[in-house]
Amino acid sequence: MTFPSQLFPGASISYKKTHVCETTPGVRSFSGYVHLPSDIIADSQIPGQPYDLNTFFWYFEARNSPLDAPTTIYFAGGPGDSSVSAALDGEAGPCVVQDDSNTTVLNPWSWNAHSNVLYIDQPNMVGFSYDTVTNGSLDLLSGNITPIESLEQSNMSVNQNQTTIFGNFSSQNPNNTALSCGQGARAIWHFAQLWFQEFPEYKTKNEKINIWGNSYGGYYVPAYGAFIEQQNLKIANNSLEVANATILPLDAIGLTNACLDVVVIGESYPIYAYNNTYGLQGINQTVFEDAVNNFTKPGGCVDLTNQCRELGAISDPDELGLNSTVNQLCVDAFEYCFAFVQGAFLELSGLSAFDISLPSPEQYPFEYFVGYLNQPWVQEALGVKVNYTQDSIASADNFEFGTGDTQRRSISDLNFLLSQGIKVSMIYGDRDYRCNWLGGEAISLNASYPDATNFRASGYENITTNETYTGGVVRQYGNFSFSRVFESGHTVQAYQPETVSRIFDRALFNKDIATGKVSTLPQRNGSIYRSEGPQSSFWIKNTLPDPIPFRCYFWSYNTTCTENQVTALMNGTAVIQDLFVIDPPN
């Protein structure tokens, strides 16, 4: 079904009811596209290079009282990762795809238990989102998509002796997707204006909107949330010149193992690599000291990042990535910080950046959803127009090597949201290196807003997951919390689904993260909830488990297969059964 917009001429929504993944009786879900012509989203594009945007969404109503439930928007990270994957991989979505890449089981700890959840594939070219449907070939090893003139095969069929897949994709024109969070925020705001006002199946009476994200979501979520809130303020005082724009009532944001503000978190990389709560020393003292020096020295990571930000504030204040001098300065800072501060552990430890219990390049959860979303019957059920790709190289290259977006993103957006009274929850698994909990804790302690002193003075309490299990510890004052979740990697929700589900519900419904029993709203006597306990949780130590066994999976062989298996796939000698390489066995 396609519904032309009555508020934004030329725009439309097309969608269908879905019956896959969320199979709980009586629970509705819908997938579709918001179609935005270039003239509506001109402020999110390179001047003089317009393109139409078709953004894919998958909406799941709450399993309980959907008409009274708030709505949570979820963004995956990357940059360039598909958000839809989080609905299917055990990352707090309604279902988990099994290892046959063809069936699912319900997730009892899905975030749509008490909240409606909206997954959005963004920016353009990510997941199922596209500008122009284009024939192309996908190199599974690199992730690169090459446009071609014609297709001999129209579906994403698997050829067992090839690592190149043919299908329909977006244009791959790097000018046709966001360059930065500044552009991405504007595109999402336009999407949300249309979707929340005109999507026929959005029926809840609870208008509250929450935005949560993982990993690079630490850059997306505060930036997008701050832009939405700034637009709300303009609408409220009649200073926004956009016809039919409405206030989007932002209530909360959530960050799970999210990276944010390199200047604040940067030093946590050598610290975590050298001395963490698992007794793992991934680098020696000399390398540790060198990395710290590279972070702090004149001309080092902090210095280069500050230069990027200072010039950006003058020449690219809206962070749109349109000034080449600023872009190059920020890219140089990104490349230096990644190589000479964060990179030592990655180069020397032999361990996964996403879970220090795993060998590199493995990561968890398993990506069986990629095969599932490339099943023709699933694509038919979702009504998609292009083949599925989990990671967009075009999008990632724009953000990282086109504009140096990571270096631009300071803590200021988070400070603004906290000062506006927006609820903020930070949740970090403590086995992740990429966006580690020490850096997340540093962000929380460096936040500057009216109650910052009270937050810093609060102590760590245990997080009661259930009557028999403690999932982690939390520092909280009012509706700002930082949680360290034990025994969890980068995708913390997949490791500790019940714990993170409890945190999610408690945060949304104004309960203390520690127990879920105490209101965090201001009391009549003026008192505000605070957690009690020690100022540090570093003394709580754990032991690394044995690595999870991995099998070489066709759709993600660059992270699951040995060099020998990759070679066999590339030269056509590998034997594949049910999307797993069985010969060579290792």
C-alpha cells in the first residue's frame, strides 16, 4: 500500500503488514519505505547534487498495551550498519534467526515488550534503504558493491564457488548518502515528520519518543536527538520555516556500548588494553606508555582533534561536511587517533575488538540474519526493493574518510539533552574494547549539566536482574544513569538480554536501574533518587570465558573463516553446506 503525503507534497509512505519475526499472537508489525523527494530533504544533501531518498523501516508494536506504549527508534552503528539487523540477531529485537538462516524463534526479552519499536535503516544505502535501484555485484570479503549494466541472475542466489554476489542495490554514488551526523540528523528529522504524522498504523496514544543506539550510535543518537530537540524549540517559538512541521516529543535516549567524544574516551583505549577487570594484558607497558603519549602530546590525538573542531566551528558550524579543508583536518585526526592510540591493541593482541575473550576478527552475535534477509521469501514478505547488505562501505567511507565525523562529535549534544531534561541511559558490556566501559564511564563523569555534581557524587549499586542474578552495577542520579554490565561484549543486549531488557524498561518508565522499584521522578519534598555505593567499580573483577566456537559462515566469511577457508572460497574449491564451509574444515 502506498499513501501520498497530505502534508509534504511529493513524499509518500509505502508499507505492508508483516508476519515474520514477531509471531506473538495479536502483535502487529509493518515494514515499508518513507519516500522523500530531493526538494524536501535538500538541507541534508550536497548542494547541487540532489537525490530522492527511500528509507526502509520495520515497525513492531508493543506486545503489551501498544496503544498506551511509547515509541523507541533504534539505530545501529558502523557507521553504515543496518538497524534492521538488531531486530533479528538477539540484540533485543522480537526474534532471533537460527543457524539455518531460514527460521526464527521469539526473543522473550525483546524491547517491544512494553514499547513500540521502530528500526530505521539509515543513512541511505544502508540495509534495504536506497536512492535508485541499481544492478550490481557484491564482494563479500570487502563489502564493496560495484554497479553493473545488467544481471544474469535477479535474486541474491548463492553460488558455492564464488565470493561475488549479483543483485539489486542502491546507486553506490557517495554523494547520494549522508557525509556526517549533521546531514544524517536532518534526513531523519524529515523522515520522522512524515512517519509520526502520517503513517496509518501509528496508533498509540502515548506520544513519547525515545532514541536508542549501539556503537556508532553514540554519535548518531545524541546528534539526532539534539537536532530534533532544537527543531522542537524552534517550532514552539514559531521560528522554524518548514510548513506542517510538528513537535516530536523526545523523552529519552539510550546508548549501548557507544563511542562518543574522542577527547574524553581516547585515553581509555590504552588503559583498557593494559589493565582491565579481566586480568588481560593486551599490550606491554612500553606500548601502553607510547599510546598514552600519542594521545596527549603536542600534535597528538587530542591536539589534532581540537584543531579539527576549532576550524569546524568557524567554517562548518552545522557539521555538514561541506568544507574540504575542515574535512581533511578531521580525517587526519581520525586516522592518527585510530592508528596510534586505539590501534596498538588491535595490532598486537590478536583478540577481537568487540569481545576480548574472542580471537580476532570474530564477533558475536552470529550474523545468520544476513542469510535470512537475503532469502527471497523473506524479501517478499518485507516488500523490499533491493538486496540486503549489513554494512555500507559507501556510508562508512563518507563518515570516516570523507569528513572525519568521529572527531567532530564532542560531548556537547549529550550535555544539551541532559540540560533539556531528556532521560539518558548509558549501558556498557565490560568485555568490549571498541567502545569500552571505561570510556563510557568517562563520558558520564564529564557530562556538564545542572545536576552533574550530584551524578558524580552518586555511587555504584548492583543491578538486580532477577531474584538470583546480579547483571552489573549502576551509577544513577534522577534519570541519568551509567551501567556496567558484566560478562558482555560490544553488543551487550545479545550477551545479557534479560539484564538489558530490565534496564531498558526501568529507564523508559522512570524507575531506578538498580531494582526497578523506586521512582526516579522528583518527589514532593524536592528529593531526587540517587544510587548509593562505592565511587568506582573497577575493583569488581571477572574471569574470561573460553572462546565461543565459530563456524565459517558464507555471508560473513571475513569475520568467521580462517585464511585457508577464505582462500578456498576465493579460488572456488570450498565446499559449502547450508551456508557453512565444511571443507576445508579450518
